[in-house]
Amino acid sequence: MTDTTPSHTPMDTACTLLTAICSSDGPAMAALMADNFTWCMFPVSLGVPSKNRHEYLLQTAELGRIYTSLKLKTSPPLDMVQSGNTVVMHAAGCSIDAGRQQVGDG
């Protein structure tokens, strides 16, 4: 996570980031992500490669162009661990609305 203000802990920032992800708010996500942000899909056996900050923001922007109304729902994080200003969050979610728009010429 990026530097936080004294009134916000890294855990608070991580929860705010999760809210931004669920609302597909790219600028808010970018503002909250540290340069060394890493997104991973579990289980690893699915073969989905991890993404760094830049790759993750590009992916979410692309999804925003494909889906007219991508809304994600998450339960509260299943697990959160903090060490210094680093937070690792285990969260589960699903798409509750993903209206697809036509892409391309026709």
C-alpha cells in the first residue's frame, strides 16, 4: 500500500482499495496502490499469472470498456495480515452484474 495519513492505518487503506476495486474506480485504485502492488488469483492451479500494478490497472480498464456495468460483490476479507506498511488480503467475490457491450465495428 502507499503511504497513509496518520488517521488511516494500512489496513484501512487496504479496505478502501477493495471498495475501489469493487466499484471499478480506476483512479481511486491507482491512487491507493503502491508501486510494488501484486494481484494473484488462487488457486494457483488455475494458471492465471499474477499481475503488477500497471498490468492490473490495464486489465480493469479493459474490462470497463467491454462491460457496460461491471459490479463486483465481496464479502468482508477472509484474512488480512499486516507487516509494517504492507498488507496482504485474502478476499473472495463474484460479479453480480456484467452487462456486455458490443466491441468493434459491428
